[in-house]
Amino acid sequence: MPSKRKGPLAEVVPLRPLAKKTPAKRAAKPAPPVDPDAAARALLEMGRHLTDNAGPTEALRSQLHIVHALLKPKVCYVARYFPARDQLHVEHVRGRNDDRIIAASPGDGAVGRAFTQKTLVREPGTVAVPLEGAQGITGVLVVLGARRKASDTLMLSLAAQLSAAYEVARLRDDSARRNKDLQTAIAGLKSLEQNREELLGNVSHDLKNPLTTIKAYLAMLGREKLGALADSQRRAVQTCDRNADRLLRMVNDLVLMSRLSSGKMQLNQRPFGIKAVAEEVVRALGALAEHCKVRVVIPPCPEVFVRGDRERIAEAIHNLVENGIHHSEAENTVEVRVSSADGVAMLSVKDSGPGMSMDALEHVFDSYYRAQPGMPRPPGAGLGLPLVAKIIALHGGRVEASSILGEGSTFQFVLPMFAGAVSTPELSQAAPKAGGILLVEDDADCREVLQQVLEQEGYRVMATSGASEARTLLSHIRPAMVLLDLRLSEEDGRSVLRFIRGTESLADVVVYIISGASEVASLTSGEGLDRIDGFFEKPLQLPKLLDIVAAVVRPSMRGPAVP
């Protein structure tokens, strides 16, 4: 604005600054309440997504998205409590950044108070709701600058849904992780079980090879095939033979207990008579009973038939009778009684020993339980009675024990009786054939003694140690019988069996397996290329072996003279 002149120079008048107009402050409008229908839809949606999240983080993200859409806040987030740090750390955020989104200590600010006081806390622009889980208050749901006002009930409901979704996702996450760990552990156990089975099979086979050699030479000595014996020498041979049988029983019991405990035992079931089996067992234990000066008797009774694995039941009866012999004094009697009643077959073994207390009876079928503390453990004790219980249970039966101190003990097992007719027709056996015997055995001592035993009986024997040599021999000869070890050092003996069955000119050759493997009895079910005519389990019972060989092969020469 120009100044007025009063003289030669104009007076300058300063301009006044214009007054600044300050707008009037608007009063903050209260946030409208949440529409009830919208709240109901939000809770329903949160419920629907309760179980479809991949993990806890995804659960928080999904649930916070619904809360944010319902309340229209500037930001909402979850603060999770970490006991190790004693702080509430921000775990997941939905919305814009805000300076108030920081870790909090219990008791400090709205977030800390909501956690400590376990109640909803409201401050201007802030709502903090505790999150309650299975372990108590685990965190806080925080809503900042909500554009929709929610009641305390709605906020608590939203927090409960969010907490539930988080807990479900966490539990499912833990379950998946534990299931994975469990699958890894199961795979490890299966591998361990397989290794254990292989180890037991190999140990059983390797232990039975030297036992076969020992038993065979002892049998030859006892029959005076290697020269006449003095009385003291004969007693020494009998003692060695008896202890070799003890060692064999211990090996068999360990392998059998392992297979029964692991559920790997396969039963070769067929009908048979219990009385006949009991008579065989009593004959087999005759030497032990004579040594202990104990009489074992089977009172006259009719035959009783059952269906099961004859070899396994024979082992159970053997253990019961052997236990009775060991617990009887000299000149005492062990009674083996076979009977039937109400459709069940029963076998009992009663001894005249010192008996057992009630406490001992409760544990008599426990492995390695010593019935009478302070008394020496009888030979073979430890696994015998527990094996009986497992074998009988595997056949659907039960075993019981009763005893009176000073009067002896009675063990009885009960099995379902076989109702069908059982006939034992004579097998149509072809006459023994001329020809030699091929012996395939990789243990040098075992091979040598078997060849010596067979040659002394007048048989022509060709012996080899490996599968490839056996196949080479079989390409040029046709033996009348093959005695084949399964576990050869370089190759499985089954390859020789399959070569024989797959060669037209050899397919009908009689093949008997000789093996110390514990699963040898299951081989009788083989067909086609795996078909066998029978088996001999190591250590070999020479009388049985020679009887079967004599039925198949005709001796071609006279045995060497006894020196």
C-alpha cells in the first residue's frame, strides 16, 4: 500500500501482518458400534477357520484378518508371553505401523495390565484383551484406533476364538512333529529288530555248527565206532553229551524266547496226539532222568488230539518235564498225565520236590525268576517255564501252576481239543535208491564228521563247501539225496535248491536241509523251486538222520572196520 508524501521523502509505514485464522477444533466423533449381524458373521467365520490352518502363525494371520475387517482399527496385533524373557513380544501384526507396537513387560501399560490382571483393559484408542489357553494366559490381543466400537463381551469372544485357533494349530503342529519323530523311531526300531533277528539267526547257526560236530563225535564214541571204551570213558562221554544237550537247550530257548516276544514265531499247525509227543519227550529225557535217579512215568490213558505246532508243543512239554526232574530228589517220581474234559485237552506234570510258596507261584512264569531264593539255580532254569507260558498262549491255551510246600508242584496246560478224526496212515515210501549223497556244508569240522558218519554206514558221500562247487558237481552227477546247509559262507544255500528244482534231470532228487537257523521248520511249506523233502535241525540227531537216509538211499559199500 503506497505511503503518503509530506515532504521530499515519503514516510514508510510498516505493513501489519494479517491475523491468522485458526480453525475451530472439531469434537471427535464416537466410533459407531459393531453391527450385531456383522459380529455374528465374524465369529462364525473364525469358527469355520478354526482347524484349517497349517500352523500357529497362519492361524494368527487368518484370525487377525477377520478381527481387523470387523473392527476397522488402525492396527491390531497379538503379543505372546515368553517366560524365559518375562516379556510380551509382538508375534503378528495386522494394519499400519504404529509406535505403540512394542514389547511390553507384565504389569506395564494396557498390554501388561491385561496380561497380569487377566482382564480386558481399555484406554483411549487402545483395547487389550487377554488370550487364555490350556496353560493359562498366554498373550494379549491388542486393538489400536478401532473405528467400530465392540462391547467387552464381543472382544472377549473374538479373543477366545483367536486363542482357540492358535491352540488347535499348535497342538496339530506338535502332533505332526511328534508323529514324524515317532515314525522315525519306529523305523529305527524295525531296523534294530531286523538286525537283532539276523544276529540271533547267525549266532544260532554259528553256535550249532560246533555243537553238531561235538554231538556227532560223542555219538560215534558212545556207539564205539571209534574204538572200545572203558567204563570211566563211557561215563565221561555221557557227561559231555548231556552237557552238550544243556548248551543246545539254552541256545534254543534264547532264540525261541526272542521270536515269541517279537511276535515273529510262525506256527506249522496240524493235528497230532499229545500223548505221543509226551512219550517222545520222556524217552528223550531218559538219560537225564537216569542221571538224576528220577523216575518219569505216564499213567495209561487214551490219546488226546489237538491242533498246533507239534515241535513247539514238544518244547513246552520238554521244559515242564525237565523242570520236574530238576526239582525232584533222587528216587522220586515225576508223573506226566494226559487227559481231556469238556472239549479241552490237558497235560499235567507233577513232581515230588520241595514245592513253592504262594509268592513264588505268582512269579514262576517270569523270566529268570528264582523260585526259592538262596537255592542254586537248576540247570536250564530261567527261560523254560516262561517259554511254556508263551507257547501255550500262542496256541490259544493257558498254563497253571499249583504247589504245596514239602509235597511238590504241579504244572498243567490246557489246549482246545481237536474234534476231527485223526488218522496216521503209513506213508507210501519208495524203496531206497542206489546212488550217492551230496553233502553241502561250509563248516569244515561239521562236514568232516558227517561224511565220516555216513561213510561208516556204507554210503558214498561227495562233500563240498560252497554253492558254486555244488552246482558244478550237480551238472555232472545225479545223487540219490542232497544234504544242504542253508547258510553257506559265500552264497545262500537256497540257490542250490532252486538249481536242483529248476533242472529237469534233478527236479525229483530228495533234498533235506541241514541248518542251525531258528526258522528252519518253516521251510516245509515251500513249493515249486523252494520245495524240500524235509529238514534236520542242528545239532543233528544221528539216529534220526541215519534212519531217514536209510529210507532214501541204499548203501553202496560196507562200512570200514572198527579199529
